[in-house]
Amino acid sequence: MTPDTIATLVFAAVGLCIGSFLNVVIHRLPRGASVVSPPSRCPSCNYELGWSDNIPLLSWLFLRGRCRKCGSRISIRYPLVELLTMMVFLLHLWMFGWTMLMGVRVAFATAMVALFAIDLEHHLLPNAITLPGIAAGLIVSLVLPPGIVDSILGTLLGGGVLWAIGEAYYRYSGQEGMGGGDVKMLAMVGAFLGWKLVLVTLVLSSVAGSLIGVLVIAIKRGGMKYALPYGTFLALGALAASLVGERIIAWYLGMYEF
């Protein structure tokens, strides 16, 4: 194998390990528990997992999705998050190469994976991720794309648009239409990606949310709010924007060249 192939395989393995840690974050952070201690345990029988129980992806497969001691089911979320994180790592490496920007975008994407899973499972977007994320995005944009001006504009636009939509809906209906977590999450997206890719994220997440909502109504399982929390769509839109957002913008602008 070539050195580049070996480096890519190592990078993929790191992605799996980060995905394993994200599973801890997803399980513990919404419950207000520490993500570093105590060691991982089975939530059913309190069995402390050994090293052989914590091998990303492989342990779940070897144990057939069950606790080694009590046989309780282990959620399929665990291997899925690990695989998704690995894919996110490899896709960003493919798009950006071995650059500082790739490292920053991978860190951002990792946060999006965590927010996606937490919002899907708990309908919560923790401040412990979004607020430091806003600060981190602004800081790294001092030296890397999109640049500090676009980062500030993205933060203001991302948070401001969702806040305005939520406020307008509240004044119209008297009900909360947009959670504060969504506002802070999109502000974080803007801090890392800039104002242009915030717009791409909004369009992609809105289209995805609408399609899923229509599907849910079509199969008569509930209204639009029954489908998925909006943060899940924001995360997917932000991941797509991080990877191919600039190409989408170039394609769109190219359609109107004369």
C-alpha cells in the first residue's frame, strides 16, 4: 500500500473512534452527565464495558447488538453514528485534501453529527455544543475561509433569520414555532461556513424537511411537526453545504450567466 492509502485508512479509523466518542456525547450530554467519566456501562445492567466491548463497529457486530452480560439490545444508533462519522471524515478529506481547512470542516461536521443524533433522539440542541461552536467558528475564520467578515455576517444571518421566522410565527399563532436551539445552531453554521453557505443550508434543510413532512402526511401518520425536529434537517443541510455548497452556488449562478 502507498503511504497515502495508509494515511487514509488511519484517518478512517480515527473517524470511527470519534464516532464512538460521539455516541457517549449523544447519550450523556442531554442527561447532564459527564462525557469523560465514569467509563462506559450497559444502561440496563450497569456492566462496565471492557476494551473488547468498545471497538468501534466491530464490537457491535461481534456481540450481535446485545450486551455481553445481560443480553439487552444495544441500539443500532451506535454503529450508524460511527459509520456516519467515518464517512464524513473521508468525504471531507476527498473534497479538501490534507489541509487546515479540511481539519476545521471535519471538526464542524463532527459537531453536526452529534447535534443531528441528539435532536433526533431528545429533541434538544445543547448549548454546550452550539455556543462554543459559534465562538470557535469565528476564531478560525480569522485565518481560514470564509474569512471573519463572512463569518460574522453568517452568524448574524443564520441566527437572525430563524429568530425572525420564529418570532413571526409566534405573533401570528401564539405558539412557539422555532426553538432557540435551532437559532443558535444555524448561527454556528454561519460562523464556520459564512453567510452564503448559510443560505444554502437553509434551502437544503427546508426542502428536505418539506419532503419528509409531505411524506408523513401522505401516509397519514401525523402533521408536519410529527416527522422530525428541524435541527436534524439543519445538520444534514449544513453537512451538504460544507462539502458541496460552493459548487451548488457556482451551478446556480451559472444558470443565469448571459
